[in-house]
Amino acid sequence: METILVNYEGHVATITINRPKALNALSTQVLTELNQALDEVAANNDVYALVLTGAGEKSFVAGADIAEMKDKSVEEAAAYGKFGNEVFRKIETFRCPVIAAVNGFALGGGCELAMSCDIRVASENAVFGQPEVGLGITPGFGGTQRLARLVGTGIAKEMIYTARNIKAERAYAIGLVNNVVPAEELMAVVMKMANGIAKNAPIAVAYSKKAINNGLQTDIEGEEFSNCFATEDQTYGMTCFLEKTKDKKFSNK
Ligand code: CAA
């Protein structure tokens, strides 16, 4: 795998998304290899807790890959959205707890990835947000559902409609993350938590996860994400990002 690293330490596995030049953005290759890595870890019965993080000091995951998405048709966007949602659902229903060690930007698909984990621990430099409507699309990997569930509909709507990012401290205040720690302590804190979980009865922990998840089960996004790819605003919004145009004027078409 070129974009994913997997490491095992005792009963804890760590998956690192390793595409730091693009701030670990989720290209199809990253999603495909992440899916593969999840299957590999799931098949290892010695793993009782999984940690998910991003390579480098700047970013957990800066979202879905905008350059790859820009020219997608409605059908291609539907397939991409479906695949992303399947991978994230695999994390949400993973047979043992998954902890996100959020070491920087967690935007769009990155915020959604963190939210598909059971627990989120953030470094002080972490930044969260759902910038999609500024790109002419909706959140596509579960953000509309999981954000509202975690922080309540009012704050979720504010974050999604304004597309404004929030800092780690605010993410903690609204319940988006469990804990905020200095960047240099992040992995130690997360590993300590993962090892603490791994010391408990794995079957009881897994059943607890299942019981909590079953109680929260709701449908994830429908067709809104892919329908955006039939709009001029989607092409325009993503072109503005790639061309670094700051002053955007959407045409509502
Ligand atoms: N997709 C593709 N490439 C990305 C990317 C993304 N989501 N985020 C960053 N990159 C690339 C940049 O294009 C840049 O590449 P080049 O060096 O080739 O120009 C490189 O990563 C470094 O990024 P910046 O130069 O922009 O770094 P910065 O420090 O100035 O800004 C940032 C960091 C604020 C995170 C900025 O990169 C940014 O706003 N990224 C996009 C965030 C975003 O909008 N995410 C949502 C994507 S849509 C989505 O996720 C849909 C969904 O729900 C499925």
C-alpha cells in the first residue's frame, strides 16, 4: 500500500493515512487502501483497539480529494460517495473500538472520518469543519448525519451552512472531540487510552459498541451529494479552490 501505513503494538493497531503532500486528502487510492487496511486489521484477532491518524504534523485528513472530484459526473460522484460511505461505515461498525488521533486539519471528509470513529482525541492545533457548501456540494461521507448526532442539529447546521472551520478548543466545547492535548502528547495519550480499552474484556467492549451503535442507527446521506455534480456551482467552487481564488460568487445554477 502506498498511502496507508499499518502498525501493531501489543493489542493495538494503528492505521496512518500517509499522503502528507496533499494533507492526507482522500483520493480513491487512499480510500481503497484504507478499506484494505481495515480488512487486514479486522482479520487479526489479537487486535482489541484501533487508532486512526494522519501522517505529518499539519493534517489529519483535509477532506475528499478536490482535484479528483472536480470533473466527476453525477454517476461518478454517486459511486465515489457510496464507496466513501461504505468505508466509513466499516469503521463505525468495526469489530473493536476505533480512536481518531486528530493531529491537525480534519475538514470535510476528514471531519467525517473522525466522526465515524468511536472516540476523537485532538491535538491543540487541530481544526475541524465541513467546508463543502463553499465548494458547491454537500458533505458526502456522512457529515450531515454524524455531526448532527454528535453536536446537535443547531450547531451542526451552523457549521455546515457557514462552512466555517473551528479550532480544537471549540470542538471540545461542543462535544465533537473527547479531549484536547498538546500535539507532542497526542499519540501517547491515545495509545494509553487504546491500551486501557484493550485491557478490558474484548467481547464485552465489542458488544457495548454494538449496543450503542444499534440505538443510534439512522440512514446516511441520500442523493444530494452526487446531485451537486450536475450544478455549475460545484465546478466553479472546486475550480476556485484549485486556482486559489478567494473571492467567490456562486451563480445558483
Ligand atoms: N483535496 C485535494 N488537495 C488538497 C486538499 C483536498 N481536500 N486539501 C489540500 N490539498 C492540497 C492543496 O491543493 C495543496 O496542493 P499543492 O501543494 O499541489 O498546491 C496541498 O494540499 C497543501 O495545501 P495548501 O497549500 O492549501 O495548504 P494551506 O496550509 O495553505 O491550507 C487547508 C490548508 C486550509 C487545509 C487548505 O488546504 C484547504 O482548505 N483544503 C481543502 C479543505 C476542504 O475544502 N475539504 C473538503 C473537501 S470536500 C469533501 O470532503 C467532500 C465530502 O464530504 C466527501
